[in-house]
Amino acid sequence: MTTAKGAVSRVEQPEEFFVFPDPPEDPEDKMTNFDHLTTTGNAHHLIQHLGNPDTTLVAGERYLAVVPTRSLAGIRYADLLVAFDVDPAGYHRRKAYVISDQGKPPDFVMEIASPSTGRIDATDKRSDYAALGIPEYWRFDETGEYHGARLAGDRLVDGQYQRGQITGLAFYSIHP
């Protein structure tokens, strides 16, 4: 949550602070999508370029939840998210992006198509992310087989996603 001076205020932690479990590992994957961004230094450079490193979060491969909950039912797992004016340390403490802790949904979410998630990315996740109020939702599909296009982006307008024009500058559109 951002204060009038632009500082991020933290939500009080309950006596028993819930930390989300590690996401399930896929034995077929040698490296996750976000691990690749981290090891190549791209996440660091995105944070530097997009905003204040103290309040800009570029993260992924973790849970996205409205509130802290031990039940993972209905929780989403974003491949990549970007959020401005948030508490990155809070994200790391919880091992999840919790909207009630951060005071707002992420500004941008991207999903990377795979045979097991391609259909869900374009249908269920699209609806869920709109309901969460995420302003931009993008999908990358190297083949175009699962999402109908190699790159598709949506902007939230009046609570519904509308397909956006892809300019090749996806991240520039989310900068506040």
C-alpha cells in the first residue's frame, strides 16, 4: 500500500504468519521460466528500467492470492508478474503475491503457454485475472497453438478484458 509520501506501508502480520508452500516442482523442467529471467539478470534490469527498485516487483513462479489462506483452492500461479508501489520484501516473506497485503493486484501478469496450461491460460486464468482487477494480462505462446497467437495481450476495461494491439513494447504499456 502506498502512503501520501510514496512509501510502502506494510500490513500488520498476525501472530501466526502464514507462509505459502513452495510450488510443486515439475521433474521435466530443468529451469522454470522465472528462473531463466533471474539467472540471466533480466529481472534485475526490468526492475531498474520500470521503476523504483524498492517498490517495484518483477517476480514469477509463485502463488497469487486475494488473502492469505492455507487452502490453495482457487489460487493462481503466475509465470510472471509486475507490480508497482508494493512491498517486494512482503512478497518474498510470504512466498506469494497476496493482494490484501500489497493493497492492490499486480499491474501486469504474463503466462507462458505449455501443453498442460495453454487452454487454461486463455480461458480460466483470463477470467480469474479480470475478476482480481489485474489491469493487463498477456500470454506468450511460442507456437501460437495454445493461445491462437504467439503473443496476445488484454487490457481491463470496466471489469472485462479487451484485446490490445501488440506493439512489441509490452512492458512499456504498464509503466505508470
